[in-house]
Amino acid sequence: MCYSLLKVSLCLTVMLDLSAGAPLSAQHWPQFRGPSGQGHAPRSHPPVKFGEEELLQWKTEIPGRGWSSPVIWENEIWVTTAVGDADDPNRLRLGALGLDALSGKILHRTELFVIDHPEPIHDDNSYASPTPVIDERHLFCHFGTFGTAAVDRRTGNVLWKNESLKVEHQGGPGSSPIGYRDLLIVTCDGANAQYVVALRKQDGTQAWIRHRSAPHRPDPITHRAFSTPLLWTDNGEDLLISPAADQVHAYRPESGAEVWHVRYTGFSNVPAPVTHEDLVFVCTGFFEPALAAIRRGGSGDVTQTHVPWFVSRGVSTLPSPIVVSGRIYALNEGGILTCLDCQTGKVIRKRRFVGNYSASPVSAGDKLYFCSEEGKITVLEPNDSLDILQVNRVNGIIKASPAVVGNRLYIRTENHLYCFAEN
């Protein structure tokens, strides 16, 4: 992601796109949590100290409301948003905005869906919380039960819409789609139905659908989940790790066939999974929050055979955890950061941050960036001491996870999109 003029060599840097098995240059942030889906931009070096008056490249007002993260392809950055209708308070307009990533100028305003009397959402949520997926020509936007659509990035025109994926969120949409080859994979875990579906990127038609296999508890409210799945390569084979209420599944992303699942007690899962070597880590959600380590291999129900450890204190319930150098950093919504050893689950150290947290952290270069809802961005040294290097501040509420391209850090607040970088 090579927008810094002083770092032109980054344009030649190649990263491995774990979602498609193809090389992905460092000029893209194509989905929630970036190219790997785990929040890593290892060859990027955004500024450590920045703010409203320091290293601000541009700041653009974004109409409406949305907690989706920005996605970036070369010189374009896109966000989704939900805008109230000025003439009808019961009408909602869902759309996407495309901006020039170097200047912040809005290039496209694309309306996708007009919703009359939308179902209520949780006060902490928005109608545009799922992060879109971007590729060399398209933008794929998902608004949960309100619809899924594809946009031509060059023109801003709508290519197709799919309004068939209905589900009772009981709190609003949250799961972001992910791209896999020619498929867009969408998670629908509601109170009345729980399934994962793959749509063809070409026309939005259904390629496969897989309903959750393990039984749920009787109360429908405990059937909901809002997590984004992760594509993980296991011994050369791609797996879709898909957390849900009371269970996490590994599916074959090309067909939706189930490989294995693990049972637990938890619902309203929000954090996305992360991996380290032969382990994948899953947050079980509310009711009995835990962080589970699951070892690769096995088939069917592997709850008793492939879960080397569970940790139930200081667990992420909103921000996704992040793994750096054999350590997993888990931040809960109250600001308690826990550093654990990936192989054993042993707690190395804890630290309390000031504020409340919804956004997932990113690792850029050799630093960790944590954004609080109150607009503070804490830059941390990823070591066992959890040394804080800098606490920055912007005006506005942050619930969207940041994006990193080259040496540029993009942060979305309640009303604006920021770009910070060295001159």
C-alpha cells in the first residue's frame, strides 16, 4: 500500500493474500482486518505520534453513520454508510462512498438500498457496520438482512443486488463478508436462522449455503452472533473458520462442506478469529466469555480432542485479538489488555487502558495501534512489558477498526475519515 512518496519502494513489496492464495501487493487493504484478515501490515510504518494538528494528510466528512472499516485498493478508499431520509424519518438509505486515498476527495456516492421502517438496532451498533470487500474492479457491500450488492469501482454504478439473505439480527448487522476466489462469503447468524452462504461475485447468485450443524440452547436470543470468519490454510488446504453462537465451524470455502466443529457456551460473538502456527483462536462471546485455542486437524466434533486450552478472564468480547511473535493480545471493551502465550494460554501480563473499546487493533511494522471509542489511539510496543509509546487523540467517536496502507494510517470516526502519514 504505497501512498507515501518517500517510500516508493513499498510499491514493489509483495504480501501473501491468505484469502486467495495469490500475491497481494502492499497497496491494498481489501477487507475487514486487511489482507490476512488478522490486522497485520508488517511492512508498513505509519506515524507513532499524530493528531488533529500533526501529520494529518486529510480529513473528510462522511455523511450518515457507519462503523464499517475503510477498504483500499491502490488509490481508492471506500466506506459504507447509512443516511436518514430528510423527508421521511422512517426511511433509511444505505450506500457507499469512494474517495481518492491521496487527497480524501469524494469520487463516488452510490446509493444501494432504501429501507422503510428498518428493524431496530442496538444503541452501540449502526446499520452500516459490516466492512465491505474490495478487489481490482469491484466493491462488495453487505448490510445484513437489508441486502448485499456489488459496485463497479470505476463508475460507481451498481452491478447487482441480492436481498434474499433474510435474518432477524435483533441488534443489527455485524458480520463482515470475506472474499475467496470468485466467491463472496457471508455469515447470517440471527435469532431465527443461522447459516453461512457463498455468493458468486459475478452476479450475486448463491453458490452454496451451510446451516449450523450443532444444536442451540432453547432461547432464540442466544442464537445470534456477529463475528467475521477467517480463511486459514491448514496443511495446504484452505479452511473457513466461522464462529457462531455455541459453536465454531471449519468449512471448505469452495463448497461449504463442514470439516470440524467445537462446542462452547456463548453468543453474540463479535471478535474475528486469529491464528498462530497450528492453532486458531476463537472468542466464545457473551454469557461465558472465553478464548479457545483449537489445534488443526481432526474431523467432526473435536471439542474434546483438539482444544489444548481455554482462558476465561480478560477475554475480548468486542475487539478482535491480535497475534504478534507468539503472543496473543486480547483487549476487552472495558480497556483491559491481556497478553498470553499462544502455545500454552499462560497470561504474561495485563494492562488497563483508559476508555471503552469496540475497534479491533492493527499491527503495523513493529507497533500495535488500539483505538478507543473516545477518540484515543494508543501505540504500544508489542513486548511482554506492554510499553506504551504514545497516546494520540482525534475528535469524535471511534468504533470502526483502522486500515493501514504503506505508511498511511486511516481512521474512521463517527463523522469523518482521517489519513495520517509522514510528509
